[in-house]
Amino acid sequence: MYRRYARLLAVTAALPCLPRCADARSLRALLGERQSNITLRKRLHVNALITEPGTVEIDWSGLYSFSDTEFTMPSAIRYTPEGRTVWWGRTEYSLAFDTLSNVDYAGGRLTQFSRTVSVAATTVLHDGERLDIAIAPQATFFLRDYSGARIGATAIIRYDAGRNSAGGALSWSGATHSADGNPAGILAAGFGFGRRLATQGLLGKFTPHTNLVTEKSAGTGNIVSVFEGVEYQLTPRFAIDVSGQHIGVAGGIPNHQIAAGITLNLGKWTHK
């Protein structure tokens, strides 16, 4: 019984700091920690801008934070219809969420389903031999903690030359109902570079990559984050990626993470 009262007292004493801690964690989650942003960064230097038309692709990752011991399992499913029009042939439709999130809460561990669900439509505006340009309107809907949604868009440009790939992205999102931890607006710019180790053979399956992202949310200064990793293309439709993520290394509260994930293309859907 005494242990129960002691635990209740500890939880009660911790309550005043929980909103502030939750707000800091919520802001970091919005600033580049989840699967939709992992996918975006890899499209600047490793993966194609959209999934191959007519196919379904799945991303699944495990992400662990060394800074606050949070563990999440970001997931995404993407589909590009096969067709001859912009909306049905050159646009990929995607859904992204956390399969689960496990955080340190009041001296214990709290496991929940995703706090948000994000949808996006990525349209290729220019598909050149080396230069590709795309735009992706997107919306993130809150399932708990906050009300409303975040609405925005991302512009992507990528240039391929031999074994080298480089790209940049500019994105903005706004909150329908802003609050602490859910800024009225977030503007982000990122740059990425990747280089396949060889043209063929075993080394040709490895692509080291790096990203630099700067983000500005309403009411705060600029936050700079750095990412580095390597992707191993086991088969044409299956890849493994391991990345280090350093959120807020400048201008924010640093959060160091490691992410390991897979990308699986399920092939073409046939319609009879």
C-alpha cells in the first residue's frame, strides 16, 4: 500500500512538468522524426521521387532516441496508379503513421498507437534524364493530444550524375489550431547527397547518404538537424537502411537517434 501511495505522490509531483516535456517531444516529432520525413530525405539521394507506377511500396522502421529513450515504429504505405494522366500515372498517394510509440512517462513506460496520420500526393512535374522535380501537398491529422490538422506542401528537386545523387526540398505546414508544441507554421529547407559505392557487384548495392535540414517554427529560432546513413539494396524490390539522426544540433535541444528500416515494393497490382 505504501508503495502505491509513493507512486501516486511521484506521479502527482511530476504533473506540472509533463506539459512542457510533452510539448518539447511533440515539437521534435513535428521537426523531422517520423516516416514521412525519413522517406522525403531518402528521395533526395537514394530512392525514386515516386513509387514505380502500378506498384505498392511499404516502409517500416524502428527509431530509438538515445536522448529521451523514446522508441517508435514509423510506417508508410505508398501507391502510384498506372495511367497516362498527371493524377493517375504521375502522382503517388501515401499514408504515414507510427505503428506504435513507447515513451518514458511518470517513471514508467507508456505505449500508444500513432498520435498522427499523414497523407500526401507527390506529383512529378518534370522527369528528365538527370533532373527531376516534384511537388507534394500533404496533410497531417491529430488522433490525440491536439485538435485539427496541419496542412502544407513540399517542393522537391533532384539531380543524378553517374553514381552521385543530390537534391533539395522546401516545405511549409500550418496548423488549423495552433498550440504549444504545435506551431502555427513550420518552414523547412533540406539538402541531401548520396553516392553509390560502385557501378556493380556487392559494393554497388551500398549507398551512403547524408542530409542537412534547417527548420523554423513560429515563435522559435532556426533549428538545424543532421542525418547520415547507408542503404543496402538487397534486391531490386527490397532495401535496408540504417541512419543516425541528430535533431536540433544547433538552435534547439539536441536529440540523438538511430533508425533502422526496410523498404519493400510489392510489385504491380493486376486488375482483371
